Amino acid sequence: MSALAAESGASAEDVQRVRTPRGGDLFGFRCAPEACLDVWRRARERHAVTGMWPFVTHTPPSDWEWADAPGDSHRGEGHASFLDGLVELQTEELLQEAETFRPPTGPLPVRDLDDLARRLTGAVPHPGPPRPAQARLATFFAGPPEWICLVPTRDPGGLPELLDAPDTPNHTPLPGREALSYRDHAHVLREWHDRYGAEICYLDTAALLLSVERPPSDPLEAARVAIEHYAYCPDFDQLIGGLPEIAAHQAPARFWFFWWD
């Protein structure tokens, strides 16, 4: 910890330490905004040895606002994966979203989510050259993050349960507008880690950035992942656009960004 902080120009005295709601520790130190991603990568490479998972954030440990953790919703029960259950719960909303673009494969209504994924592959705009957002944290935010935090854990996908974040109080497509529980977040992140090597890079109270080792390259698979992204974070309309834009610009990218307003 001290060595990593020193590499970033911070002293041991600059490292903050607070207790988390689950009785663990959260460490953090300030980092130059332009260096945060490189520091995260170095700390990530040492995780197997240190057992400390790093993430970039805007919020220092001393300012973290802990929320009451909602109970587990068990939304994935009866499905091969939690994401399958989450997507199924929002089938109606996803099919309504499909009406916002006109699939070129035919005028008939979209029948189901498999049909939506197939049509989506023909409706995505050309992605064009890589966006700066794929490599620069500052592109995602009004102001760049300048804190590196670390948590002792061998299960990085479980960070939401350890830190009560991100908070999603208005996950509107779900009945009653209830929030995703922190365990719900962990289920989603573990699935994407297993399938695509997605790992938490940035975390704060209402936002999440994943570094993705193996993003989908097949257009149909990217379309299906875009559907999962929209089911997980309906606020994409304010960030990237609709399903075609998610499939073109986020699903095949090396960083996946989520934000709940």
C-alpha cells in the first residue's frame, strides 16, 4: 500500500483508512488524474500477491456515504444465470425500446428478445474509430477522478456487497421502481467477469466502470450483451443512446460504463 502510494507521489501519512459497513477496511490516497488509470493497472497486477483490489473513484474514503443495503431480490431464481432473469423481467420494456428504431430486416413487430438481438445486428450504426472514452477516465465524467481506493478481497465482483455501492434507487423498469440490491450487482459482475474478463476499474455511489479483457467481437453476441447492459442500466438513454448505440459503442469496447441517476 505505502509503496503504491509513494509511486503516485503520496506519503504513508496521506493514506486514508476507514471501516466499511461490513466490518472491512477501505484504503485510499489521492492520485494525479492523468495517472489514475496507470496506477489502477499496476495495483491490479499485484492483486494476486497483495489481496487488495483497487478502483478509481471521485470519493475519498473519509467522505464515503454508506447506505442501508437493500435485501437480495432473488431475481435470478429459476434461470441459468442472474442476467437471464433480469432481462426476462424487463422484456416488455426492452421490446418497447426496440420500437425507437426501425430494424432494416423487416417492418414486422419484434417477436421476442432473440428476434430483437438478430435485428439489432442490422440496426447498429458503424462504430467508426475508437472513442477517447475507451482509454481515458476523464471522458466519462464532468471532472476527472483523483482517488485510488483499495479493498482487501479475493472476490472483486463482490465489491458492491462490501461497499454498499453503486446505489440504484430508481431502477425504473422493475416493478415498484425498487433498487437493485448490492447482491444483484455482484451477480451481474461475476457473470460478466466469467464470460468477458470484466473487472471493476471505477466505483462510486452511482457509477461503475468495468475494464473488459475479452469484449464480444461477434455482432450477434454484442447485440445480446447490449440487451443485458440496457436491462442492468436503463439510464443509458442519458449516456450513450438506445440499444443500437450500446451495441455499436459500448458492448464491443474495452471499457463498459454504467451510471444510475
